[in-house]
Amino acid sequence: MSVRTASARPRRRWLPLPRRLVRSLAGQLFVVQVVIVAAVVAGGAVLAYLFTAERTEDAARREVTSVAHAVADSPSVRSAVAGSDPTVVLQPYVEQVRQDTGVSFITVMDTDGVRWTHPLPEQIGKRYLGHIDWALAGQTRSETYTGTLGPSVRVVTPVWDDRHRVVALVSVGLTLESISAQLGGPLLALVGVAVAALALGAVGTYLANSRLRRHTHGMGPDELSHLYEYHQATLRSVREGLILLDRSHRVVLCNDAARELLGLAGEVDGRPVAGLGLPEALVAAVLGEAPVRDEVHLTAERVVVLNTSVIGTGLGRVVTLRDHTELQSLSGELDSVRGFSEALGAQAHEAANRLHAVVSLIELGRHEQAVEFATAELELAQQLTDRVVAAVSEPVLAALLLGKAAQAAERGVELTLTEDSRIDDGVLPPGLSARDLITVLGNLIDNAVDAAIAGAAQSPAPPEVTVTARIDGEDSPDACLLLRVADTGAGIDPSAVQDVFRRGWSTKQDGHGHGLGLALVAQAARRNGGTVEVGRERGAVLTVRLPLVGRAREREGALA
């Protein structure tokens, strides 16, 4: 015998937090979103930097161009370049202008490119580094060139004399280093904005994914996919009908069992439950504020047990349905058997009493009276049996009629079978189940007996129930089984004819009626393609016609 210790139990392996985070769907989305936000912010920052740098360089070109034109157009510069020593006059002047304007250099040179001025005095007298051909041709152009001060954005413009001749050249430039220095402030602000945007995006992404993680319970895509597959497999395998409704009472989910129980076809998701064509009583129970517990309802072809419950705090509701059709039929059959048993018990009791009477007559020596009494009772008991057996060869219907007759007699109601009743053995098609026959005829007779007893309280006439069972139009393609039950009760109010076959309708005033009998009759008739009619003679008359489709086809096959 081995003892399993606590250490032998399998333990769940906990992954490190970063790895668990990445494995979950929310974690993966968080990483992807952070990467996207970072890429967008970085790309935006680069584009903003390039745009700012380009704008700054354009501004530098415009600045040096305007300074160059101002120097070249200055009268002092024109007069100085015509003098014997331009450097003496021009060097102090251009240095002052350079300091005032903030440019990197201002160089005045002759038409050969020899410098007269320069920020570095040792460069005076040396040849200018750059292109001057277009300036000698009278044009002003800019370029980026590496000179004595390093790479710079520069412009060269001509100096004109009074006769419109190029007598000198002026070059003004800004080094790229100084331009980069001007970009320092905007670049720092741009970096700050990018970092703030990245931080804000990361925080927003984290909060959104935290909520997503709570809703997905930290599960990864594979786990969610498997959960969905399990969910679908469970819904298909569950035999109970399941319907989920949202706040607006629209169908969110409906499994196959619910479709079958309610006879739903086509797409039902998103449709309001009131628009599914369900019975009004069933819809009212589903949409009611109070939860429903094991409430029996009838659909077109089934008896279902309904349960409803609210999801959360008004998010919707869950509707479950159980098939009660077979159980209800078995319950009806059990009631019939119980009635037969009670009737047999009553008959046994009556037979015992009659037997005692016969024995007493014999003991008193009245043998002839004993024989007459016994013969009369036997004929009376056998009369109905012979009538039913002779007219109805279908064993299920014959047994049902005999049992119901005994029950009716026990309750003081005379049940008779009309003279035109006749059903030969083998006439009914196999598709017409014995259970449906018991449901239809049994409920019709039970309701008629109750109505006759209730009517006897208001009329001196004895309560009677008359049953007709025959094949109507046997030789025609429209042949049908006709079951008609009439009673001597008060009848059915014409205004209530439309509600007779609705679940819950009942004429019983004692509260013992469930209102299911006639509803089950209508359902069984509808299931077999038949009809139910309500009429009136002495009391109520209910007629059920069930088409004998199989019988007509058999006859056609025999003729062929």
C-alpha cells in the first residue's frame, strides 16, 4: 500500500512575469501596440527633424542672400572697391555687419577671387574657395561648400559700378555647425514631445490591454481558440435547448437543441425573440421580469419545460428548454392506465356486490330470480364491450374506449358509441402512433365527461358523452380518421373558441385544471397533419380529423 504525499501532487509551473505577459493575448497585443506606437513616434520625430532642418537651411539661404545683397548694394562698398586699398576700408565695415547679422563670414573679393576681407585676417589676400563663375556673369547663387571655416551654406553676388559692370564680388555664408546649433532648441523640444507621446501611448496601451487581460483571463490565442472550440462542441452536444438574449431581448446564441425544440429555421442570431414565431404564452414567459422555473409550454409540435434566469445585472437572460413531449405522453398513458385500474377496481367491487346478491337469492331458494338477476347484469356489462369490439377493431382505440366507459360509468356518466362508428383492423397507417391516438381521444373524452358532470348540476337530464370513431371517405384520396366527442354540458362560449386550444385555458372552476388537455389534442393533430373543430349540439362537440396518407398510398399501390 502506497501513500501519496503532498509533494507528489502535480504542481502548476508558473512562468516568469514577462514570459506570461507575452504568452497571453493581451500581452502580445501590448507588445505589438508598443512597437507600433514607438515606430510611429520615431518616424514622426525623424520626419519632423528633417522638415525642421530643411526649413532652417532654407531660412539660412534667405538670410545670407539678403545680407550679401545689402553689402553689395552699399555705397561705401562700391567706393571702397574702387580705391587703392579696399581692405583698410572694407574689413572693419564687413566685420561690424557680420557681428550685427550673426552670419559666419562676409568676404569681399575682386573679380579674380582674391579676398579683400575675411573673419580670419591671415586669409586676406588669398584666393576664395568656392565657385564665382555665375557671380561674374551677374547672377546670385547659393551653394553648400567646404571653405576655410568648414562646410557652410554660402551665396556669392556681384558688385556693380555706375556703368553696370561687375567690379567686385561679395560672399556671405553660415557654417553648418552654426545652423545645427540653431536646430538644438527645436530638436530638444521635438525629442521631449516624442518621449511624452511615446510614454502617453504606452500608458494608454497598457491600460487598454489590462482591461483586455481581465476579460480574457490572461489566456493566449491558442487557449482562446481551444476554449471557443470546446464551447461550440458543448453547445452542440447538450440535449437541452439553450438561448442567450441581450438587453434588447435579441438572440445572441441559440444551440441546435433549441432550434429543434422550437422548430426554428434559418439564421436567428440578432433577431428579437418576439419575432421568431413562437407561441404568445412562451414569449410572454421568456420576456417576463420574474424568473421562470420548470414551466410547461407547448410549441407547434412539442411540450417543453421552460426555465429563465437573468445574466448579471441586466446584461440579458438565459433561457433553457427541456423536451417534455414524451414524458407528457407517458404521463397521459399512465393516467389512462391508472383510470383503467380504478375502473377495474370499481367493477370488481360491483361484481362482488352482485355476486353476493346472487348467492343470497340462491340461499333463499329463489333460484329463478338469481338466474334472471345474473343474466341481466351479464348482458348489461357485455353490451358495451360487444358494441365497441364489433365497431372498433383497432386494439388501442377499443381498449381506450372500454376503459373510458368504465371510468365514466363510475362517475355517473353514460358513454355511448354511435351506430356509424366503425374502424377495421389495419386501416390506420403506421405513421399514426398509438400514443397520439391516446392523447387525442383520451383528452377529448376526459374533458367531455367533466363538462357533462358540470352540466348535470344545472339540468335534470342525465349526463351523457357520445363518441364517434370512423374512417371518413375511405375510398377517396382524402380519407381521414374522424374522432368526434359530444357531451351534454354547457358547451363552449363562441367568444372562447379561439382560446380553447391555448395552453392554460380551462373551464374548471375548482383550480384543478391545468389547461393542457385540449392544447395537447391540437398539438397531436397538427403533428399528424390533422385539424380540430369546435361545434355545438346539446353541449360541446369537438371533431378531430387525421389524414390517412399512408392508407391512400397503399391503395394506389395495390391498384397499380
